[in-house]
Amino acid sequence: MKRLKVKDAGRCMACLQCAVACASAFYKEGDVTKACIRIVEGKTPKSIAVRSCIQCGKCARSCEAGAISQNPKTGVYMIDKKLCVRCGKCAEVCPFGLIVKTAPDAVPSKCISCGICAKQCPMEILEVVES
């Protein structure tokens, strides 16, 4: 299965270049709230946690329209915009809050392990791996 891996979150500087790259790819704007990767406060003071989709499939199991399916070659869960009814259930069940729904009538977006964020990370802590 292809997925985005965080090699060493302890080295993250929270520069948000990964999130800007992701949002720009999906929405053509650098609004980090629209990114499918999250840089958040860690468990200890001043620590940083990097949240990325682990391709668990909870979103697909919650989709009553059958709009989210797993790519048989890569293992990545993808949203079919034509089948999506824009209910937002997938975003509600995502355990990491990584499915982005920008408006009530918008199709959600999620990480497809494209690697755009990894290419922009100056600390090189992100990578797309086969697991």
C-alpha cells in the first residue's frame, strides 16, 4: 500500500511548506486549512506532530454513496467526485481530521499519497512509501 510516511516528526520546523504545497495542488491557493496534511502541537510543550492519512479506509466504509474506493494497485483511498453526494460523513469519521470539506456543497478532498508535500519539505521528513 502506498502512503505518506513521516520519517522524523521531531525535526519538523512547522514551516508549513508541506501544507501550502498540498493546498495549492488541490485548491490552487496556499490556505493551509485546505491541506490534507496537518502540522499540530504535539503531546509535549513545544513539540510538533505531523498528521497524515494512514489509508485506514474508515472514510470509504462510512460513504453510503460508494464514492470512496481503494485503488487496487496502490492501496490509496480516493474520492470519486462524480459519485460523491457531499454529505461529509467521510470527514466526520476520519480519526485524524484530515479529510477537507471547504463548504457544505463541496466535494471533500483527502490525501492521495501524491508526494507533493514531501517534495516541498526542507527538512526531508516526509516520504511516500509502499507498506
